Amino acid sequence: MFSLGFQIWGETDVSSAGKTAGMNVSDNWRCTVSYRLCHWLVLMLLLSAISAFGQNEGRPEFFVGYSNLLAKGVPDSSNDPSSFFNGDFVNNRGGLHGITGEVSLYPSTTSPFGLTGNISFNRMGKSAEIATGSNKEKTNVWYFMAGPSYVFPDQGRLVPFVRIMAGIARTNYEAAIERDVANATLKSTFDFGGTDFAMGFGAGLDLKVNDRFKVRIIQADYAPIFMGDRSVAVLVPGNVFVPRVFEGQRQDNIRFSFGVTF
């Protein structure tokens, strides 16, 4: 799900995908430390808030279900493997299937305000067999977020809700190529990942079955990932690895879910 110049699908011009690494080492180190501190602070705050809510009388509410992540920058069936780095690849969103789970805590049984913690995992893989070998790639996305939620007053069996969350997202992209040459098989692999700040702005609708069980008809979250700058080695024509710096960008992902609440 990254605009990387990975030389396995054919001739690719990586000059437009990134710029030659010229970032000062000390600046790069400070940037990395700052991101990690930010991630740990967010996690500590979320865990503290969940612990505080857990001391109250309200019963926690759990949700598990299917998740479909429409992720920006992920190749889908409409993308030609030889054109990963053109404008269509960057603008299109690929669908990643997965699972999601969350827990919502309320200060009392009658309070419409609560705190929701959410975890989701989505994956997409594709492969192509050709006469001289194969091309494979895989994308994984983890979300760990939490934040305030609001359940609208009782409207009968339908229970709408909204929430705002913040946390981190872990993304990983893997690609591999195998080619049969003479009496040998050549294999090249590429693995790229990162952990970044993420947010979630969402709403959903539950169908109440009884006092303890609900069916979540739909849940939708706008879940952007704020990716920082990264320095990686890119394989260019001539089988030479060249250092590149990829500037940070925002991935405007959309996540849909449904399942059961209890």
C-alpha cells in the first residue's frame, strides 16, 4: 500500500516515486524518536482512560465482526501490475478483508457517553503466474484506537451511535518475484512497513435483539493514517539498490464492519 519503486513487475521509473536520500542522519534519528514517543504516549493515555472507566458500575459492551478496509494506495483487480506507480494506483483504493473487535465502557448503565477501544486486522494478497516464474504481494493493516463514543437515546430496537478515536496503525507491504533462469531459480523479496498515528471518525447502527444482544447492521469509519517520512533502499534497473526518502502523506482509508454486540 505504498508508492514504492519495487522492480519486480517490469520496467519502473522510480524517480517520481521518491527523492534520493539526503536527510541528515541526526534529523532522521530525532524524527524516529519523536514518532515513537508519540505512539507510546497515545497508548499510555488510552490504557489509563480504559482503566479509569473500568472502575465504574457500567457493564462493558463487546463487538466482534467482519471488516472491509478500503485503503488508499493499495492495488486492486483494476490495477495493472506494471503501472503500480502511476496516478491511478495512488488514487484507487483496494479492498482488504479482515476482522475487527472492540469494547465500549460506560460510567453507568444509563449514560449515553462512553469510551470505545477498537482493534482491527485487514489483509489483501495477490499473485500472478507467468511463463518464467511468478509475482506475489501482500498487504497487512492493523489499527489500535480508542476514544469517546455516544449512543443516541433509545429509539426502540434501532440504536444509532457515533464515536471519535485516535491511536496507531501498523502497515506492512511484502512483495516477491521468482524467475526460472537456465538451471536455476532467482528470487527477490521486498518488505516494507511502518507504525504511524491514526484516527477514526465513525458511526453505526445496532439492531437490539434483547437487553444483552444486538446485531450491528453497519459500522463505517473514516480512518486516515498519517504516514511519516521514511528512508528505504529501492531496487532500480541494473539490480542496484538506491537509498530513497519517501515523504509523509495521509492515507484516507474507509472501513466498513458488521457483526454482533453483546
